[in-house]
Amino acid sequence: MTLSKYRQKRHFQRTPEPRGAVSKRLGRSFTVQKHAASHLHYDFRLEIDGVLKSWAVPKGPSLDPSVKRLAVHVEDHPLEYGSFEGTIPAGEYGGGTVMLWDRGQWEPIGDAKTGYREGKLKFKLHGDKLRGRWILIQSGSSRSTDERNWLLRKEQDEEARSSANYDILEAESVSVKTGRDLDAIAANKKSRRRDQSPKVHPVPVAERVLRRSKTSPTALPTRVEVQLATLAREAPTGKQWLHEIKFDGYRMICRIQNEEVSFVTRNHHRLDGAVA
Ligand code: MN
């Protein structure tokens, strides 16, 4: 297992793609990247033996079991590629915009290595968009290593949908990582970074509260102010900080006292309607 072909094709001084390394972990991640290169295609990648086995699917996956999609086997990619979203500069290999379209875990049906070697790989996907049973099968009679054409097809199960009334590529067209479409990714110069981490909202540790909790128990305060996050470009460093991803929604405090449970918002409204 090697990434030499992957590395030969790329200039890592010029492309934001990761150089990466073969991993020793025994994971089963998968990723699908929508890639607006000279021709739009979807790169379908399954983690096998520490790399991402990769197929370029010109028409993208279909949930319709009667639709077989050409999947051209391409060079192995490093696992680090599985979180890549951004723009490969024009003139570089694969120049164009890459969107992280789907990601998740895959589960082989039968032995994955044998299936891969024999050109018939059956598996289940547990992604945000793609789920259920799928098959990748080498096309034609040739079984030589030069045989690069495979077919990707959905198998019949409760996740299958007829192409007559549903096209997942249209219905689910934006990034699973950032919610952006291709134009927004292409327009954002910051997306040339290797990895667009989720927005980080630093939250200071309430040190005095932590210190006090190590001594004798005290009465639960009747009113607790929630910590408010501040948007920052870089996450601050140092042991006085904890970092958490800020998900959209309501921040609330759950109070459990005298066998009564209440939920209180940052403005001290009880979510059950009573006044805190
Ligand atoms: Mn590609």
C-alpha cells in the first residue's frame, strides 16, 4: 500500500491538498467529494488498509438500484483527504473546487480485502446522505490490475429511491461539512486551507467555580449565568481555555434540585413556561 502515485501527481507547495501518510489504524471511514475539475465528478472513497481506495464517478451516485454508475478506479488517497474541502489551483492536478459532499462509516458485507481483490465489493454505508447497501463491481471480463472501470450501484433496500422521483445529487447538493455550495467554496479564499475546521467559539473556564467544587459542597446558586461565546478567528491557546464547537440552537441550563428538573434559558426563562 503506497501513496507514491498520489504524491507524484501533486505539488504540495502549490495545492492545499494534504500530503498525508499511510495510516496504521483499522478504520472504515468513507467520503464522497464533489469535484468541479475539468469535468464535474464525484470521488467515492473507502478506507481500506490505511488509505482511501478511490473511484471517480462521473455522474455521481444514484439511489436507484436500476442505475449503474461508471466508477473509474483512481490512485489511493491518504486518510487526511477525507476531510479536505477547498480549491485546487488551476493548472495543478485536479485543479478546481472540491466539496465534501458526504462522509461516514462503511461496513463490508463479507470480507472486504477479498471482495476488493476479486472486483466485487459489497458494503453498507452509514453516511449523512448515502445509506444502506451498495455494490462496487469491476466491469468487463478482465480481472487484471489495469482494469480500471468499475460500476457503482445501489442495492435494493429501504434506502433505495427511484430515480423517476428523486435525485439525491439535486436534493442534497451542498457540503456536509460547511453547508456551502461549490460557488461559495470557490469564492472563499480561506477555503484553500487544508481543513476548514468548524467555527471555534472560545469559552473561558470558570476557574473559581472549579476550585470551589473541590472543597466542601455548597448550596446550589439560585441563578446561574450561562457563559457566552465570542466569535474569534483563531482559537486562543493555554490551559485556561476549554474549546467546544458552538452548535446553533438554544443554550440552556438543566437544574436538578429536590427531585425537580427544570430547564432555564440564558435569559432565565424556564422552558416549561414558569419564571425562573
Ligand atoms: Mn477528483
